[in-house]
Amino acid sequence: MNLVIDIGNTRVKAAVFEEYKLVELFSFDKKIILSKVKIILNKHTITSAIMSSVASISNYKLQKLNEIIPFRLVSSKTKVPFKNKYITPNTLGVDRIALIVAAKKEYSKQNILVIDAGTCITFDFINKDSIYLGGAISPGIKMRYISLNSLTAKLPLLSPKLPLNFIGESTDESIHSGIINGIINEIDGVISQYQNNFLDLTVVLTGGDTNFLAKQLKSSIFAKQNFLLKGLNEILIFNKSK
């Protein structure tokens, strides 16, 4: 079985796969990663492992994890089943790489836009010829709420909430409308840009805020909550065959 681990900005997500079949999902705090991986290994017979990280993790923990189970660490140098046309490939996030691999696997020979709604909102595009062209990076939902509070003198820090009306009738409602309504229109607008330039576009929405946003979008999308983990598993399988 394969163990895939994604260390995000806030939490760690992991999954066990039997070839391409998802067996079990896990989500936990970075502080307990060593003990949690040991629990997973006691429960499942793991033969291969892969890890991606967009957050800082100490060399000590990486070393200890590698002692528990040798793993591949995804980087810009990792072999992937697509052609990368990004001008600065060394700066391309490993999370974005995994999402593109998942898109190519699940929607082969299609133009695909992957939208990851997490700490940041990323847009990544791979065309029907398996060429990655790039995308965009935008602040995520929580980041926008925090920035309004921390960069102003009087605006409150609120929890994300769908606005009752696009016209905010109070400061709180104005914030909700500005952020949530703004993000929804932003995503729909970006999708329209791609649709105007690429025929037969397939759009995938993933990330922590998938369920919160999916029903609000006007555009036709596929909501895939665990797309990144599937991409990591595909990278692992692809490299084992090399």
C-alpha cells in the first residue's frame, strides 16, 4: 500500500492507497505528525511513501519520518507525467504540481483548470496536450478576513459566512459580501477567461473551502475534496515505474 502525506499551511493530510484505490483518510496537526504516522504504519502495511510540504517542517522531523518509513519528497525536480512550461519551475509549489498530475490522470486529453481554495486560492491550467502553462495565486477566504482586520484600525475579525445580500446593510454584512461575493465573482470571472480562450474546458474545484464555495458558483465544476492526495499517489506510482 502507498502512504501519501501533504503538509499544508495549517494541517497535515494523509491517505493510504491500494494502488489507485483510496483506503483511508487522515487529518491532524503538524505537531503530532511523527506519532500519527507510526499509528498509520501499525494499522496498514505500507510499502511506499511520498510527501509534499508547502509549510516549514524541521530537518529533525523529516529525518525521523524517513527513519520510520523511507519516503519520496516532492520537489521541482521530481519526475512528473506532464511538460512544464512555467518560466520559474523551481518556484512552482509542490501542491500545485500534485494537483496538475491528478488532473491529467483523471481528465486525460482535456483542457483542465484546477482551482484550489485553501489558505491561498490557486488557479492552474494544463492543456489537452499535457502541457502545464501556469495559472494564478490569490488570497484565500480566511486570509482576506484576517487582512481586513489586521490592516485597518476598526474593522472586526469575522468568521466566514455567506452574505444575506450582495448589498451589505451593516459593517459585518459588508465585509461578508466584499469577501465571499468578491471571491465567487473572482472565480467565475477567471473561469470565463479560460473558457473564452480554451474550448471544452474542464474545471475542478478542490481544497479546504470546496464545500463552502461549490454551490455558490455559477460555472459548471467538478468538486474534488481530496484531489491533491490523489495527485501525490499518482506521482508515487509514476516514479516507481521509472
